[in-house]
Amino acid sequence: MRGKILNLLRSAGEKFISGEEIANTLGVSRTAIWKHIKDLRNAGYDIESQSRNGYRIASVPDRLLADEIKNNLSANIVGTEIYSFDKVDSTNEKAKEMARKENIPDGTVLVAEEQTGGKGRLQRSFFSPPDKGIWFSVVLRPDFLPQEAPKCTLMAAVAVAAAMRESGVECGIKWPNDILDTGHDNRKLTGILTEMSAEIDRINYVVIGIGINVNISLEEFPEDLREKAGSMLIAKGEKTLRVPFLQNILRHLDRLYLTVKEKGFAPIMEEWRKYSITLGQEINVIGVTTNEVYSGKAIDIDNDGALMVQVGEEIRKVVAGDVSIRPKK
Amino acid sequence: MRGKILNLLRSAGEKFISGEEIANTLGVSRTAIWKHIKDLRNAGYDIESQSRNGYRIASVPDRLLADEIKNNLSANIVGTEIYSFDKVDSTNEKAKEMARKENIPDGTVLVAEEQTGGKGRLQRSFFSPPDKGIWFSVVLRPDFLPQEAPKCTLMAAVAVAAAMRESGVECGIKWPNDILDTGHDNRKLTGILTEMSAEIDRINYVVIGIGINVNISLEEFPEDLREKAGSMLIAKGEKTLRVPFLQNILRHLDRLYLTVKEKGFAPIMEEWRKYSITLGQEINVIGVTTNEVYSGKAIDIDNDGALMVQVGEEIRKVVAGDVSIRPKK
């Protein structure tokens, strides 16, 4: 109902539309309309009212509200259901809980204005202050095998990098899924944490958590992050409207996920290569399970998303590990 | 404390031991001893008491009590912590919840006398009546990659098959993890359901759920299971004491898991081959994700646990699927 009222107000543009007209069009009482308008105002919509003329939207907030994000999204899978929260512990934790208990469908998106316990890889905490970033999770229920799930994280990186470039940020992907501001010392713009619950040959759900530093200035980062953290604000020198930017990410994710369902991950890897800043570089590798450290040249990724590294005569396949690009001498 | 009292009573054998002696040895009050004895009786221990002589164990119940299972187990990893329950929804669900919330360690075992919502693969319900089976889950926190986790299910099958043969059941493993009664029309003795929670390159936990039909007679199975279900009772024609049998499974699991940590899964695959009833047979395969159906000869498993099937000139690698052995003509 709220969405329908918003659509009516939106389509009226700058014109006022009377409560009676809204009530008649939607077949509910004027009192119900009045209550919904109140809710919308509480949610951050600036809705003007004039006793003779009715209502109009004075301004749409750049708040990450499900109704706003859904508007004109035309999602096939990713974004068909969207939940927005003011504050959560972590959108991944919330997503996993809802996936377990409420059976939310393939493509469900959860977004929060603030995370109080945002987490990155290896249980590291992830800085996610209110209103200045986009902290969200996407729940997927793919029918491919659990072994394929890690590639979802590369798919997510492609979606974010594509949307960032379209929004004017010079960026690239460092294998496997870091989005770096290539115009500003490769500062890190985004964190991605993919988790899954699976049986031996069947995925229950994959949760892709994505945290994007949007309108955070350098001074707003905690001191220990200031050296390496970046944001779209720092990259572009201006603020980004979050709702249309998130919509664009979701559209890319939707497109890529449909591609995976039809053709597998090979086209995703192809697109990943276009955004890569790792391939062709001399890199240092720290193996995650082995803790082995070595250097070599990143030459390609294979169709599993593994990084192929030339070490002397030998080509090593890096499935998991921390990779850093060696500064050019 | 209960475990200590049990050990004192056990070491006294058929002799009585006074409450005062127990209290002094353990440095607690006689009232405390009296309360613990009461608890032990409630848990199913038949403890005799004579006002002059004190206490002795008249009979130890064949109940799946943590204290009983721990007794003389000498676990390295699997079984170092054991939780027993009278009744749970499903030991896998309980194990996952405790792994999420209580950070239970690598090798923790959960066992229940009854599951009210036992589940098998593909969300099928799993018949798990009270007191006649062994329904348990093992929580592992291995440091190998998520891609390796499916092999845990083959490791579990080896442990169960080894313990079953030692207990006198003619049985073998049908790929990947069904334990069949080869003496009675390949009736199914055991269900194994392996689940995991993982990040892209790191396992949070693996839960191996194992359900074993121990002392269930054919008539006790629901009608729809009667054609294919088997039990150790049907296989051997006599009851099996559950505690020592479960202990033996846990010892095998502990041994195999230590081997994996030291040498990887190759030795497990070697042992799996010894118990296999699939290799060398003509089989039908239904691919799980593709639903493709075909026939061929099972020739081996590779070190990933995948089944190698010769189909005409071609060798296909079956990673996931339902396999049935074709009756010989």
C-alpha cells in the first residue's frame, strides 16, 4: 500500500493530489491514507500537505528504504524482495537468520543504514557507520554445486566495479574481490564477504555481503583505517546518491546472475578480466591455509576463478590467499 | 563430578563403597554425593544402596549418555566433548545452532535418544525412533578449504562401515556414503547428512549427521520404508549394545580425522575402496543438478571422492548424483 501511495504521488510530480483521490483510486479509507502518509514521513519522506489540495512529495530522502530501492528496479531475481533496516548487527547475520528461518527466496536483498557488528573476512570487524555507506547482503539459492559458490564473490565484484565506473569512479578489482580506487593509491572502496550453508551436493543458501564506502570523508575513518581505506567521495570529490547507485549494482547483479544460470560462470570470468588490476602484475602471495609466501606474475584466472601465477618456470594455481601487488621499482 | 563418582563406583566393581568414602575421596559433602547418585539414577543407572555398605552399580544402562560414551574413549579430537539429549528436533540442527552460538570445539559430538524432526538429504524426513538407533552429529572445524568438505562424508562412511564389520555386520559402502547390508538385499543401514557453513576460503564448521538403525525390527519401520530399510538387528539377528558400538565409530572417526589432518584425504579414499560395493559394478546414474540419466561401469573414485564411470569409450566423473547398482542378469 505504501508503495502504491508513493507511486501515485510520484506520478503526480509537483502537482498536489487529494487524500480523497488517493483513497478512491486505491479503494481504502482516507484515514488509512492519512496513516500511511504519516508512516512515510517517519520513514524520511518529506510530504507536503495543503488542506485544500492534498499531498505532494517535496523531497525524496536518499535513504535506503525498500520502497525507494524497488521503485523502477525491474528485477528478475536479485531485488525481487528487498528488506531495509535502520540498524542491524550485520546484514549477513540477519540474512543467514532469515534464510534459515523464513525461507526468503532466491535474490532477496537486505540493506541497513548502519551495522553495529559488521564483519569482514577472517572475523575482522568492518567499519559501517550510519547513512554514509551501503551495507547490504544478497541471498542466493542457486542450484549449482557448493564447489561453485566461491565464484559468486567474483560475480559480486564485477557488479560493484561496473556500477562504480558508471558512477564516475576510477576503479579496478584486485583478485579475488577487492574494489580499489585506482586514481588514489589503490585505496579500498568495498568489502565483500561471501558465506554459504550447504549439504554435500546442494547449496541451502549463499549470502553475499557487500559493504561500500560511499560518502565517507577521509577524516571520518578511524585512524587505523585511514592509510588504506577509500570512498567514492574521496574518489570523485563529490557525494553519490545512494539509492540510484545501489539500484544500479542490483541491476548488474541481476544480469550477471541470470547469465550464470543460463551459461555458467565463464562469461563472468571474462567480464572480471576487464576490471582486473591484478592480471599482468608482479604480486606477492600468502597462501591462506599454508601460510606459504612467494612472488610471481599474475597471468590469468581460470574458469574456477583461481589465480594463475607464474613462479619461475612453474605456473601455480591460487585458490585462496592474500595477494598484494608489488610496487613497481 | 558425576563422571568421577561413576569412575569410583566402576573401579569398585561388585563391592559396595560408602557415601562417606566417596565424599572424602572427592572432597565434597555426603549430601552432594547423595544428590549426584539421585541424578545418576534418573539418568538410567541402576545404583544399589545398602544403609551399612554404601553404593554399587547394579547395572549400566545401554543409554546414550555422555558420561558413558566418554568412559575409556581416549579421544584425541572426535569425542573430546560429548553432549547427550533425550530428544531433539534433529542432532544436525542442534549441532549447527551450538556451533554458531556456543563456539563448541572441533570434534564435538551430539547424540540423542530420539529425533522428532530427523532429516536426510534433500530435506527428506529421516525415521529416528527412541532408544533403538544411534542418531548423532559430529562438529568439525577443519582448516582445509570448503571444496574439501564433501570428502568428510566419505570419511564418515568409512568409520561406520569399519565399526559395523567389527560388530559382525556384513556391509559395504554404496557411493558416496550409504552403508548397505550386503547379507540382506542391500538394505540401507545408515543415513549420513553432511552440512557446512563456510566463507569463500574458510570453513566455519562442518556438521556430519549420522543415523544408524541399530535395534529396529522390520515391523517397527513405517510401511513405506519396509522394502529398503535395514538394521543391525536384521543383519545380525541379535541386538547390539549401543554405547560400545558408538564408541567404536568415534574411535574410527578420530583416527581417520587425525589422518586427514596429517596426510590429507588420499588414505581415506584408499580405505573407502576396501569397503566399496559400487566399484566394478554396472550402475545407473542420475545427475543431481542436471537430472541427466545414464548407465556405465563404476571403475574408481578419484582423490576428490568423485566416482569415475566408464560410459562407452568415455570416462565420466560423477561429483554429485544418485547412483543405483544394476541388478545382474
